[in-house]
Amino acid sequence: MALSPCPLISLVMGAAVEGLTDSAAGRARRRRWVTIGVLAVWGPGLVVMLADTDAGSLITAAQSGASWRYAMVLPEVLLIPILFVVQDAVVRLGVTTGKGHGQLIREHFGLGWGLVSALTLFASSVGALLTEFVGVAGVGELFGLSKWLTVPVATAFLVGLAFTRSYRRVERVALALGLAELAFIPAMLATHPNWTALAHRVGHLPLAQHSFLVLLAANVGAVIMPWMVFYQQGAIVDKGLVRTDRRAERRDTLVGAVVTQVITIAVVVAFAATDRARTRPLTSVAGMARALAGAIGAGTSRALVGAAVLGGSLLAALVVSLAASWGISEVLGWRHSLNEGVGRHNRRFYLTYVAAHVLGAVLVLASVDLVNLAIDVEVLNALLLPVVLVMLALLEHRALPEGVRLQGAPRILTTATMGIVVAFGFLMIPGVLAHWG
């Protein structure tokens, strides 16, 4: 029987509406799966970048702002692409080979160079752990708590976290700790910076001043640290990321690079805008809080500085110790995964992790000048970078198949970027030795 025009039109319109509904539902489902996929991949880049803004980095940035006002803002901006380029090479190595950085060094350059890289990692990690625990102790003292309480409690928390038998669980806790560092953004805004002065002075770099060069080296060392390479590659392997995850993990790394530098710039600007930061020496976390108290209030300053430094310190202590444990285990061929319970097959990995925390906690339960220690550690990182980046560049060429290696302009840009950082590290050696002498 023939259909009349009106029912026919209704039928067609109904089918179209149903099709649109299905299409909308399909798009919603695809968006949901994309979101789930992104959340499943993202993490290693954000965690390692937020750990980059640790107690040492924060105090170095604060001292930079207090000493040179807005002069360090431009270098911090320029470090964003450099930081991304370095860690993007780590991403490609991790998702393509499924192996940690230490293991690749041993396989392609032998055990000798693997031990050299492990010693480099160890030196960087020990220095970083000291500053993290000093940061924890400083936050506790800011609220009247003894370091003999806060440091052991923090150590027990971080050690216990590794025994949850889940890398993803550790990663979620790490991200929660790292988000506390965002407290420096409202702190910066509350100081009411002179944006006009910042715009006029942002391009003024007093490169002829030795003290500025030392702080510049410290800031480079605070942004690109040797343990970051080992951590992110180890995390990619432990999380089970593969080649198809590369694009999402690159975005994870890029977002992390921008966020960590925004936090660092916020610290520089906040202390540059505060006159008391130039009249009071920054010798402790309490000194940082006092320097900002005049601009944002004593209670607010303690809360914001305390939250940011504590979150950054705990996160970095976790990441640094994992980087050292993964790296050393990879070089020596030990089993190493947070997804496995402790057993005879992997006990050396867990013992290394625990020992790193205990050693750092014991050493820091003595009076330490946080500012000088933090700056010296970051300068040490800048001097160790040539070893790490040369090895990274060589691995990019040797360990990756032809189709995955960078070609053409991207390869030239990456090589040039790493070369500049390596050259900077070598050029800073005489000045740094004079500073330490």
C-alpha cells in the first residue's frame, strides 16, 4: 500500500532525527573513549615536570627574583621548548623500545658507560633528595613542628607508597602532591606585580655579572635535571605505554613543561615584586614566607608557601628516589617494577629505593643552609647535563629504528638544542668552580 506524503515525510524526518541522535551518541562515546585513553596515557610527563619544580627549584627561582627582579623571566620562558625537546627524546626511546634508560645505555655502550651514567644519576639524586627533605623540614618548622617529626613521617610515607604494588596508584598520589605547587600563582597575583616594569626589563640580561651567570646556571640545572631522563623513561615502561601512545605522551610532556615553567615564573615574579625579599636573606622556607608576608599577609604567606614547598618536596623526593632505583637496577640488570610485590627477584630494587630515602633523611637531620645548598645542587646538575644529554642524543641515533628517528629540520633543531645546553654546561665550569672556591 502506498504511503501518503505526510507519513512519508514523518518517517524520513524520524529516521534523520534518529540518525542524528545516533551520530551525537557516537561522538559522545568517542569523546569519552578518547578522554579515557588520554587519562590512561598521561601521567609520566606531568609527574616528572611537576617534580622539576621541587624545593631546590623554588628556592633558586625565589632567589633569582629577589636578586635580579624580572631579569630571569625570559630565560625561564626560553627553557620551555628546551625542556620539551629533551624529554620528548625520552618519550620516543621509552615507547619504542619498552626499555629503561639505564638498560639502553648498558646494551648499546657497555657496562662501563652504564656505571658512569649510574654514578651521574646517583650524584644528582642524592643532592636533590637532600634539598627535598630540607624543604619538608622547613615547612614543618614554619608551623612549629620539629624536623625530628616531619622528616621521619615524610620518609615513612614515601617508603610505604612504593609498596602499594601499583605504579598507577603511585602516579595518582604524585599528581595530587604536585598540584599543590600551583599555590604560587595566587601568591604571585596577590603581590600585585608591576607588569609594566616586567615588560620593560624582561629582555635585560646582565650577562656581564658573575653572580647572575651563577644563578642562570642554577636555573638551567633546576629545569633540566639528569634524574628526569631516567624517571620518565622508567615510568613509561612501568606504565606499559607503547608506540601508539606516543602522541598522547608527547602532549602530556608538553603540558607539563608549560605548567612547571609557569609555576617557576610565578615564583620569580612574586619575589621580584616584594621589596622585603631583597632586604631579608632567603635562608629557609620561613624566610621565603616572611618575605611575602608584607604583601599577602603572614597567615596567607605561610599557607601558600608551605603548601607549594611541601607538595613539591614530597613529589620530587618520590620521583628522584624512583629514578635512582630504576636507573641503577636497569644498569645492573635487576628486576624493577612498582607493579610487583617484594620478593627475592626484586628485593635489591626496593632496598635501593628505601636506602635512598633513609640516607637523605639521616643526612638532612642537621642544620643546612637551604638557599646555598639548593643553588649548589642546581649548578651541579648543570655541570652533569653534558654527560646525560650526549648519551641521550647518541641513544636516539642508535636505539631507535630508522622510521622513528627524527629526520630533517626536527633532528637539526633537537641536536642544536642539546648542543647549546651541553656547551652552556661546559662554559659554566670555570665560573662555578670560582663560586664554590
